Amino acid sequence: MKEKKLYFDAYELLMMALLAFVSALLNTYLPIKSFTVYLGIPGPAAGMALLGGFIFVFWVALARGIIKKMYAAVVTSLLIASFCLLIAPWYGILSPRWFSVYGVIALLSMGIFVELTGAASKLKGIIGGGMGNLVCLGITWIAIGVYAGVWVPPKWAPILILAAFVSGSIGALIAYWTEDLFGRDL
């Protein structure tokens, strides 16, 4: 009987898990809310808008760039969601019990944008990083608004939308620079 080979080898799976774990730890333990409160920027998810490129997009784009296989960004984004949800519910919202599914959908959507655009070219990948962070933020905003009744103040929405796009684009750009510097030997 012929042995079936896995799509991702052990190194690739370990690398995706490690990058996802670092992302989840940053998301959980960086004082992001304190940072946005200190700056006077209201939420919800203002930290994602400002720092999502570093906290999420960078790690997903880096996995895609290092592994150079389709679905690496998608798998990494799902691993980030899994690790985040093992640590705490999405934005601490406990009702409804399944609310954290929105976190999975938001991060998966970001991973899909990074995956599809990163496969096309680095320039498109940078734009995709911005779009991915923006979509992740949008899904999170809608979910928190509908289920917790907390909406972003209208005067802040355009600023945070622009910040999310710029943050995600910068995260992808830095990931591509890092990939070029270290390649698979990272």
C-alpha cells in the first residue's frame, strides 16, 4: 500500500503553529486597550485597527512567504483564531455562547485576503494585507455592534478604517521584507 504524503511537512506545520502562537500571545498580552484609551481613541476594536497589521497580518503573511504553498496563510489565520479562543472568548463576549465564531470568520477572512493576493504578487499582497485587516475589523465591528450594542463612533470610523488598511499593508510589507532577508532558513 502506498503511503499518502501530507500537503504540509512537519517543518511547515510547526512554523505555522509557532507564528500563530506568537500572534495569539501578542493579541492577548499586549496592553492594546490601554494604548488606545491613552491615545483617546474609542473602540470597539480600535487596537485591531491600529495594530492589526503587526498583531495578525504580519504573522499570516510571513507564514505565506516562508512556506510558499497555497493555504499557508489560511491555515495560519485559523491557528491564530484557535489559539486566541483557547486563551479567551472573542473580545470577552460570552453571550451568545457561539459569539467567538465571529473571531474565526474575521481571522479566516483576513487569511484568505492575504493568501489570494500574496500568491499574485508582493505589491498585491501588501494591498491584500490592508484589505484583510480591514475586513477582519469590519466583521468584528458588526458582530460587537449587533451582539454587545457597542458601535464605533461615526466620526472615528473613517480614521480607524484608514488606520486598519495602513496597518495591514505595513504588516504585509514588513513580512515580505523579513521573508526576503531570511527566506526558508528563518
